[in-house]
Amino acid sequence: MTLKVFLCDFCLRHKLGIGKANFIRQFGRSISSESGLSSDGSIKKKVKKYTHTVILPKTDFPLRLDSSKRTETESFLFDKCKFSSLYKWQRDHVSGPEFILHDGPPYANGKPHMGHAINKILKDITVRHHLLLGHKIHFVPGWDCHGLPIELKVLTESEKDISALSPVEIRHRARKFAEAAIADQLSVFRSWGIMADWSKCYFTFNSEYIKNQFRLFLKMYDMGFIYRGVKPVFWSPSSRSALAESELEYNPQHRSTSVFLRLSVSSLPSSIAARVPSESHRSYALVWTTTPWTLPANQAVCFNPVFQYCLVVDEANENDVYILASEEVGAVQEKLGRNLPVIATFPGSALRGAMYRHPFAPHKELPFVAAGHVTTGKGTGLVHTAPAHGPDDFLVGLEHRMPVECLVDESGCYTEDSIPELRGLPVLSSGSEKVLQMLKAAILHTEVYVHSYPYDWRTKKPVIVRASQQWFIDTGAIKSTAIEKLRDVKVYPERGSLTGNTEYLSSQLEKRPYWCISRQRVWGVPIPVLYDTRTQTPVISRDLIEHFCNLLDKNGSDFWWTQPLNILAPGDLLAQHNLDADHIERGKDILDIWFDSGISWSSVLENDKVADLYLEGVDQFNGWFQSSLMTSVAVQGKSPYRSLFVHGFAVDEKGLKMSKSLGNVTNPEDITHGGKDRKVQPVYGVDTLRWWVACHATQRANIPVSPSIIQASADAVHKIRIVLRFLLGAVHDLAPQNVPEDGFYMLDHYLLHLLHDFDKQVQEMFNNYQYNSVCKLITNFVTNDVSALYCHLTKDRLYCHAQDAPSRRACQSVMRHILETVTTAIAPVLPFLAEEVFLHHPCKKDKEPFFFSPVKRPLPEWNRPEVATAIDVALSVKQVINKTSPLPNTWELDAAVITSGSSLRELKKFSSPDELSELFQVSCVSLQEGADEEMKVVLTPAKQHLCPRCRRCTSDSRDELCARCQLVVSSLPVKTAQAI
């Protein structure tokens, strides 16, 4: 459809050839009828004012809340609207299907931070949305209360010598610290409006939780999924404890000393020996390692049988022949700074049977062994292997029945079983230096190697891999079933920078060799096992576990450390194992906190329920998501969750991780309650914090937070508030009953159609956890469709029609529907604003809080695409009028629309010219059939005069009311008329 516009050049008076007085009389508002001047410039009598006859919006809903009122208002709404009792109310009154969100326990360590805000608010948005869908919500908050970080905090803050603290003293202080952190976090979480079962929170240090953990440990032990053995694990010398993968962080700038080392070959297979030039040549295996401190524990040299290897001559000493991968010769020559001419090549498989001498014990011969983990690209293609200090090395050792000799103690120092010169030296510093010194003659090249290396996530110090006696979960027996169960699990968000499927989680499970669940600390759940001192065999049984549970009930969770051995292990129970008290000892290890929290499903999801959702940060793919899945699959053969929702982490506006040392930490309390300097950190309130979370936390791995970003969130909430306030005022005199559709204009039906579509999109986005898209949609709809279009176009009808005119009531009815639908849309994100709106809603006489009230959804019959088609044609005309109008006020114009065909048919669907006048914002509209469908819009000066009441050019006489306004004013009560 093409629009052509013909404008009468009425603005230019000299072209019209009319005088000034006639111009003013006919067209001008430049000299107002209320200015006291007549058309000829003389003083005229004062005209009547009709301000009191115009029905303006009325509401006591405040336009804005200043800093002094915002916190006070939120506190009032929290109490008045029964935030604290909503969870219990819905459990008692909502009959819909249950929606279970299982809360991943936040750590009971420190003040609430932006990560807490992101996580808890996303969860609350989710459960509130499902409540509005009619679901009964199951959401029990919890806390992870044990572990190394709390214990370290207690130890570092202790005034006593750490070594003087008994285990029970440490546990008492740790519990007190955790309880204080929980109380602080719980109070803040509730202030954010989080709807949850705060009366039945779960805590991993509670007796009932620990008893369940004991029983689950036994069950998994009896099923063969838990066992004790010697394996290399990540070990933190700074914490003196084993660590799980999830307790590591990788430092990409770690500096290791790497060496190229030659190991003397004692014998070669004949096929290779024949290629050595002469008996006077000495043969060496050339290896490269970044952990020279592990060389005393060397047990083998690994090669890859599918690689090509070669013999090279050392140009610096022609009697020395080295074995290395052919692919690495060039790189090694460059490192050594000399040529290494190749004298023979052979397949790696030919190295089977070769032997070499231990670098610290030349009398000890060790084998070359084939291994698939050997790669090229770095090093020499030959790998020094110490089964006590690497997972791949350990597996090679198992396959070839090598001894697992760990020569490093819990402090990260060489043990008494090590070489005398090394005993007591720390392996990561002076011990490593001593090794290099002792092997100086065998080292061909040394350099600093910068690479990613695991660090203890709490002490921020490097870890080592060290074999020790530990308790493990046999992931190999579980992972295939776990991966199979993941196929039915959905991951959200489905798109974006966050992982949107289960492939990542599956890959993490696939490559996890084992799960070490024992820790050498005291603040945690004791591994409920006794040991036979003669054999170190574990002693565990159902009767013992139940006995421990009884002791726990009687003596508290410290019983393992406080009760004497004869109480802990009574004779009658020991007799079942043919043991006595002289040959028994209690275990000293505690359970990994990932096992602690990973079995939370068994405490919270009673009756074999499965959670509809686990919602945590993206880091939990390697943490809680994984530990929960593994334990659940092991015990009950199914996943504990149907879907996962992952979010990112808060960073500053430069993308840097927040830390106290950088000084870029944003405290959520400074957002909700303001900082010390209110000019710099004003009170934004809870809803602004929640809006920021919804807008940013579901679309990216890094979630930026800065003063400008928070201010933008506050501005967005305020824009919504302004429109809702107008709608509240507009319906101030509307009765609660439904309004008949007799008086509905096409524009009214159009807004109902948009509301239907808006609600459908909002629900779809909420269901797919696209909360950022919800915020965008709400903002655009409220700003454009509601405010700029409907509210703007209907003001004349709302203000100037008779109070009970069907057309005005129709307009108000639509505004009430808009108000309720938009309030429902914002409610999961902005519950305080939603409740405040509902308190001021004139049609809600019972004043029941929003979330306690039935939800009204747009009706199916509101979906009328044919109305949208007609309005689209009309809006295209309006767009042209706005663009080409010679006057800022289009009400001073009449418009003639000349067209035919489908365009004319659509415009004729409007029941009266008044509807089109309202939509076009002109005084008069005429539709004329043209010769073709090419549309023409002709704008002319309004033929009638300005009405002093409605300010439209619809009056037959100057300074007199138009017919509509005359009728309205004449029907007003006497008092109103006297006020005119």
C-alpha cells in the first residue's frame, strides 16, 4: 500500500490572501480564547473554565519513592502483603500440580554477596511464576555448613596457638561461625522477598541430616559404590588435606621448572640395539617433566606404541645416543641449542622390553611400558611415570603391578623413606631445587615453564598430586548410567554463552576417574568407620551405624570426638566382627562437603520425589550438579532433577571478577538500602536489584554490575511504575463488575488482542527461563503499546466523555485488563511493586494481596487478528499524519483518506468516524473511495472551532462547548456546575 499526502498550504497566511483577524479566527491558537484578547485585539470578557468538569486520573499511588520512603514502604509491604506467610498459605490452599525446586545450599561463610542475590532471586522468580500458573510450590532452602573454608577462618581468627586447639574446640568455633553466617544470610534472603519454607530449612550440620548421611554412606558401601584404597589425589600442602576437582582453581601464570633429562638405558630390544653405532655408544631415554620433584618416585618410562621413534646422536658428545619421538626432534634440537642427527627410526612398539636405570638408584632397572596417554606436541614422546603422583601414571602402575611409592607427606615434604638428602624438604621449593642439583649431570636443559596449574581455591597456594589412603566413590561403576539418565534432562538457557545442554556435564563425568570423598579435617561429618589396628581393615555395619545415630541424638554431632572408644564401639557390636577394644580405632577423616551437599536430595525430596529444577551457577557442572547426580543414580537409579538452569557470575563493568583486593565488590545491601553516602549509593530498593538480576543473569556467563547498570535498572522499574500509576488513576471510578462490550472501540479490541499476545509471550519466556527477554518485552509493551499508543490516544475519551458513557467505561475496562495483565507479568520479578499496585487498585475492594488472589489471564476471545489488520492500516495513516502535519497539534486538522479496495474495507470496519478521529488525533475524518488502492491523505484546517473544554476543534461556535461537552456539562451535579 502506497500513501500519498496532499497538504493544504494553510499555514502560510500571505498565500491564502486572508487578513490577520480572519486567520486567527479560523486557524489560530497562537492567541488563545483565554488570553483576554478578542480577534481584533481588544479586551474581551473572561470565558468560563471547565477544568473541574474534566475527569482526570485519581490515585494516591506515589509517582516515586525517595530514599527515606523506599525501605519503609518495602517493609510495610512485606508485612501488609504477608510475604512471610505466602509459602505456607500456598501449600495449604493451592491444589495444582507440585513444582519442586531443590535449593543448592549456599555456603555458610560470610556476608551475602551479589552471587547470592543472583541465585536466590532467580529461584524466587521461578517459583513465583509457577505459583501464578497454579502450581503448589516445594522449595526448601538449605545451607552447606561444613568444610575447610570455615575451619580455616576459625583457625586464622583464633587467639590461641592453632596446635593447642582440640578438634572439639575447632568444631565448636566453626559451628558458631556457621550459625552466625546463616542467620545473617537468611535475614537478607527473606528481605529480598524470597518465597520459601523458611521454617524447615535444611542444614548439613543438623543431626537428622547427618544421620541420613550415615545411612546413605552405608548403603552405598554395601552396594559396592564406596571403597577405601590408595590412589593419587589432589593434595593441598597448605591445607593438609585432599581436595576434589571442584575445590581447585587454575592459575594460568604458574611457573614450573621444566627439565630435559636423560635416563641411562640398560638394555634394548635387539631390533633397536642393532641400530646403535657401536658398543662404545651410551644409550639414553630422553624425557621431559615439569615436576622434577616426582623423579625420586619414578617407576617407568611410558611410550606410545603407535608413534614413530628414533635414535639421535648428541652432537656435543658423539658417544651419547638418545631415544625420543621422531616428531619432537626439531623442537628438542631448538631447546638444547645443538643438532641431534637421526641415525635410525623405528615404531614405538619396538620399545617393548627395553629397560633403564632409576635416576637416583642406578642399580635398579625399570621398564619402558606402552601407554595411550602419551602425546606429542610438548616434550619428547617419552614420559617419566610415578604412579603415586598422577592419575594416568597410577593407571599404568595398576596395569603393570608397579608399587605405588609415595615419598611425600601431608605437609608436602619428602618423608623419611625418601633419599637422605631430600628428607624433610618441601617438594615445591627447596626439595625440587635439591633434586635438580643431584641430577645436574643428567639434565640437558632447564627452563621456566609458564602454564595452567591447580591451586587450592581457599589458600590460593599450589597443590600436588599425592597417593594416600582415602575413601572413594567408584565413578566407573556409576557414570555410564548417570550419562544415560542425563539424556532426559533439559538444560537452560538453551542459547547464549552458558552451556545449554547436558553434553558438557556428560563429558565431565566421562573423564572423571574417581571421586575422593575423604578429607583430613575435623569440621565436617565423620566417616562412620572403625578400623582393625592389625590390618587397617574398615569395620562398618548396619548395627554400628544405628548405634552412631543413637549417640548422635544423645550427645550431638561432636560425639565422634567426645565419646570414649568403649562407648563408640561397645563390645557386643565388636563381637559381631570378631574384634575387641584392644584392636580397634576410630577413623580420623571427614566426608567431602560435596558428598555432604550431594545427598541433599535424599533429605529434602521425600517419598522418592524428583526435583523439577536445580538452579545454580555454571560452576556447579563440576560440583553440586555432578555430586547430586552420581549419588542419586547410585542409590535410586535415577537423576534427582528433570532440568537444570545455570547462571553466570557477577563481574564489574570491566569484566573483572569481584574481589576485596581489587576494591570492586558491590554489596547487594548497598543497592537495596543505600551506602554510607546516599548521593553516591542511593537507596534503589529490592525490586531494582531483582530487575537487574532478571535482565542480566540468564543470558551470559559474566554478569556486569556497576553504578550505571544499576541506575539503568532503577530507571526501567520507574518507567513501569509511571504507567501503572496512570492506569490506577484512570480506573479510579470503575466498578469491579465487567463492562459490556457494546461501547468498545476497535482500538479497545486491538489492545485486548495485544494483551492476549503479550501474555502468551511472557508465559512462554518464563517457562523457558528467558527472564532477560521477559524484561525486554515488558518494557517495550508498557512503553510503546500501552503508554505511547493506547493511553495517549484514549485520553480525550477518558477525560472528556461522560463519566458513565459506554465508550469511556470501555476504555477504563481495557485499562483495568492492561493493569492486571502487566502486574501479573511483572509480579515474579517485581513482587513489591505488584503488591503495591494491588493495594491501590480501586476495583479490588477486598484488598487481598496479589499473590493470594486468583490470577486473571487474557481470554481466548481477545485474540482477534482481523482487528489487528484493521488497526495496522489505520496506524499507517496516523504515521503519515504525524510525519507530515504542519502543526504540532493535529487536533486542529481534518483528514480525508482517499483509497479503495482492501484498505478502504479495513478502515470501514471502524464503527464511527469518532473512532478514527481518536486514533488519528484529528478533529474530523472522512473516508473517500478513490480510483485505485493507492492511498491519499489530505489534511485541511479544522472546519469547526476550538472547544474550550476538550481542546478539540469540534465546536460550532467560537468559545462555546462542542455538542459532546455541552451534553456532559449539562448533566453534571449542581456543585460541579457551580465550580465552573
